Amino acid sequence: MLQYHHPHLRKRASGRALHPFPASSRFIRILDKVVYAAGLIAIFSMFPQIRVIFVEKDATGLAPITWITLAVLNIPWIIYGFVHKEKPIILVYILWLIVNTIVFVGAVIY
């Protein structure tokens, strides 16, 4: 039995045709870049919330349990990224862990 942990390696080993990387289709190449950008833009979209919490000292309406739950649920994604050696997943979810933890701390303090 093949001992491939990463699904893409198992697919390649099975002989099924896959899209080459980088993709030959212009649409797929653009989509790959858009997805990476979307992951980072989503994180930066939290900065106004963090500013309101720490500059205006206002965490009204934020439930700390929600933010700690989101932070904890980032951990399996980070582990998944390391196991499968997926740097984009590792980077994005480490950043989400940091952001969610910051919002949690602010929600508890204010």
C-alpha cells in the first residue's frame, strides 16, 4: 500500500490525470492568485475591528467565547498545513490564530 499522506500525492500515484502546476489554463492561474489574495485580505479586514477594540476601548457586542473558539479551531488547520506541507494554509491560519486571539483578549478586557 502506498504511504502518501498528502491527497495530491495519492492522486498522482493513482495515475489519474491532474491539472499541472502552475495550471495551463489562464483562468485557473488567476484563480490560484485570487484565492491567496483573498486569504490575506480577509485577515487585514479585521484590523478595523481590532482598532475599535483597543483604540476606542469598545468591545460591545463581541462574545469572547466566539473568538476563543475561532482561535482554537485555527489550530487543526495549522497542523494540517504542516502535515501536508501547505505553506499558504500554514501562513493564513497562523495569522488568523493571532488575529482571533487578539480580538478575544480585547473582548475580555473591554
